[in-house]
Amino acid sequence: MASYSKIVAMFFAGSVMLTVGISPTMAAMGMTSPSMGNPCHAVARNPCAVSKKIDKNLLIRPAGTKLMVRKRQTLIKEGQRLWHDKSLGTNGLSCDSCHHDHAAFRASFAKPYPHYVTMPGQQAGMKKIHLDEMIQFCMISSLAAKPLPWNSRKLAALTAYTKTVQKSFKPSAPMDSIKGNNPCHPNSMGKIRNPCQPKMANPCAAKR
Ligand code: HEC
């Protein structure tokens, strides 16, 4: 229950109250109070979006810091391992839990960095974000973790690997083709690997 509560705290706390009916997913999760603002709710704009604000200063790379330089292939290999590492964060998720087969990315991911990304835009007021900064955003917002040290090998490795993930990403990915951009929308069930589908290790799933 502890990890679930953490996730609930992270994804639900402070989120906008939704007053429309209760979805089956929500009922299955035992979340029958509409006041909880369920991110998987059919009318939620974004499943994983929280209204929780994130301090911009945690996301902006401090002037004078650089990503650690190592052989590209070495970093990619390490980054791939970290991408699947559930101990990177504190909520039992890995990057892959949400982003398997390019899930949960919006069309913005196809654009060269820096660019605008909805969630850090809404939650931290970032007008543009670099890839390493975006990874820090997901560390904080999605893995309930502290940002990685800017000069760390881990951040360099994740950035190198995520670049390879970006190369094979096509903007027609599910997140954009689903009504309301919501991968938790009931219509999306079965069409994509839905991060809110109860069977997956995911932020919106009921505890098994
Ligand atoms: C709980 C689910 C979740 C987890 C875990 C997660 N992310 Fe994300 N991530 C998202 C969502 C949702 C978006 C879409 C944000 C948007 O477009 O507003 C996203 C977007 C991104 C983007 C693309 C931003 C763009 O340019 O459009 C990158 C890169 C990214 N995540 C990297 C990572 C990395 C690396 C990890 C692991 C350290 C990670 N994510 C873990 C949910 C998650």
C-alpha cells in the first residue's frame, strides 16, 4: 500500500477536481470519490499530468555544467539498462513502464531539442526544454525521485539512450491519436500499451 499511496500522492494530489461520472477503471481502483481527480478519468486532459507544480530551477541545467562525456556506445548501453531499472525512482516504475514501445510520448518528442513539452510547460512554466532536462522532469514527476546530478554518468547515459529511442519515434504515436490526448481514455484500451491499464505496472493501476 505504501508505494501505491506515494503514487497516488504524486499523481493525484492537488489535481483538478473532476465532477463528471466515475469510470469503470476508477471504480475498479476503488476510487469512487469524484473529488479525487482521477488522471485515468475519461475527461481528464492528461492521465499522467498533475497540477502539481515543479520548481523550474530543478529542471534548468545550471550554467557551466555539462553532461559527462564517455564513449557513445558505452553510454547508450548503460542508458538502456537504466531505462528498465525500477530502482532509479521511488515508486516501482522504470522509464520503460510508461514508455515501452514509445508509449506516452506526444508528437513533441519527434522534434529536435529544445522544444516545448506540455507537462513541463504546464507544471514548471518551461517554454522550452532540453532532452536531459526532460529526463529530470520525468525523474521528479514520474519516478517520484530526486533529479540526477547534472554531471552524473547516469544522466549522460539516459540521455544518450533516449536519443536512440527518439530516432525511431513517429509522431503518429498513440498519445496523439487518442481523443483528448489521453492514453487512459477507455477508447485507447487495447490499442496501445496503456499506462493506466490495470494489468501493467503503472501509476494509474490499482494495487495488485
Ligand atoms: C509514470 C509514467 C512515466 C514514467 C515512469 C516516465 N515518463 Fe517520460 N513521460 C511521461 C509522459 C506522460 C510524457 C508526456 C509529456 C508531455 O508530452 O507533456 C513523457 C514524456 C517524456 C519524454 C518526451 C518529451 C517530449 O519531448 O515530448 C521523454 C524524453 C521522457 N518522457 C523520458 C523519460 C525517461 C528517461 C524516463 C525514466 C527516467 C521517463 N520518461 C519515465 C510519463 C512517464
